[in-house]
Amino acid sequence: MKKSYYEVKTEVKAKFLSWNNIKNRKLKVALVLLFITIMALKVFTTVLTFDWIASLFN
């Protein structure tokens, strides 16, 4: 358990350091918008899938 926690903690620190190394503000904004867009698309497609499955059983 401690090994897994240590691995996750190390990975998060590495990602945070790589985020801080990005100096271009426009690139950071683009990455954040891309992340939000991907999450919204995942939620949207999941909702549509559940609606489609529910309509099959009606």
C-alpha cells in the first residue's frame, strides 16, 4: 500500500513540475480548455449511451 501511495505521489509531483516548466500562458490555457472539453465530451457521450440503453428496454 505504501509503495502504491509513493508511486502516485511521485507521479503527481512530476506532473506538477512539468506544468510549472510551461512558460507560455496561452499554451497553459489551451491545455486546460482541452482537458475541460475532453471531460465534457466523456460526460455527454456517457449520458447519451445511458439514454440509448434505457430506450432499448422501454
